Amino acid sequence: MKDLECPYCDAELEVCHDDGFGYEEDKAHEMGCYKCGKNFTFQTHISFTYFPSKADCLNGGEHSFGRWQLVYDRDGERLESRYCAACDKREQRTTPPTPRVQ
């Protein structure tokens, strides 16, 4: 499904927002259909949806950290970080250079 359907021929259409067109609420925006050639108007209604989840770590519990991820490895020194799945807290660590086997 594209952004909307033409009310005359049901063609699926996209609203080009490059210059901010179509974002203003409570206004009739005029648009033309590429398929049937008819002009029509549409209104924009913006809504937000929130999805709450438990974060025991914010209430004295343990963080739910993921695995360490390599951020960079420069001259053998490695920087790694990991994030808590509940609150996005980040931990970082550096590890000493790895000895090179010759």
C-alpha cells in the first residue's frame, strides 16, 4: 500500500513530501492522479503510538545487556560496547592489544 488511493480510480499513490507538502494537518491538500488524471484533496492526520515495556533495571534490577560488539580495532587495541535491551544503557570496554603470533 502506498500513501493513499485515488478516490476516483483506486490507484495507489505516493505523496511527495520533499518540500514539506502534505504534512500540515487540518488542511485540504490538492493532488492529481497519474492514472485517471483527476484532481482530488486529502487531509493529513498525524498520530503517535507508544509501546511501553518493563525496565526492571530502572527499578533496582539487573541490566539486560546484550553481547559485546566491536566498535573499533586500532593498532591492536579494541573498543567494545554493549547495550541494555530494556533501557539502552551503554557500557564500553577496551581490551589490551592482542599479541601477534609470528
